[in-house]
Amino acid sequence: MNKYAALAAPQAELDLHEHSKEEAVTACRNFIQEAIRKGLQRVLIITGKGIHSADKKAVLKPLIETMLSKMEEVRSFVDARRDRGGEGALEVVLETQAAPPQKSGKKKK
């Protein structure tokens, strides 16, 4: 893998602010499926940091991380670079037809 690959800009993004847990899961699944259909390789999912939640902890991020870790279409995901949302967002690398699967980053816990 190119050592600068992590610097590549996401090709699409999904902002889950204001979504309920159920809405976030549905929106995320649909987003990933659409990105695969379009042949995208890198996407950004903004989950938020949880600063507006009742206990000031992230609610959506752990839920989305669990979902992503179980999706065959997802090669890997990591916290976003700080300028892309840091711990309040996930940079996701999707499986493509051209490249064989590589298991790196957070995946299949």
C-alpha cells in the first residue's frame, strides 16, 4: 500500500448528526452500498463526538464501528484525520473488484 494512501481525500461523505440510532444504521448501510455501486474506494462517515448527548459520550460511533466491522464490503476503517473530524468521524476503505482484500486497521473484532 502506498504510504501516502491515508492522505487521500474521501470520495464521498455521510454526516450522521441529528440521526437516531436506527436512522444512522440504515443511512450508513445505504451509503456504503451506494458507494460500492459507484466504485468508490474511500468514504468518510461523520458520527459526531457525542458532546451533545446526555452523558457527553459518543452514541453513534460505537454502533457504526460495530456495523462496519461486520460488513464484507468494508476493508478497513480508522478515526479520521483531525482536519476531517478526528475522533468524531471514520475514514472507511471499501473493497473493490480490482484489489485483493487486505485486513488492516480496525476490522472484524
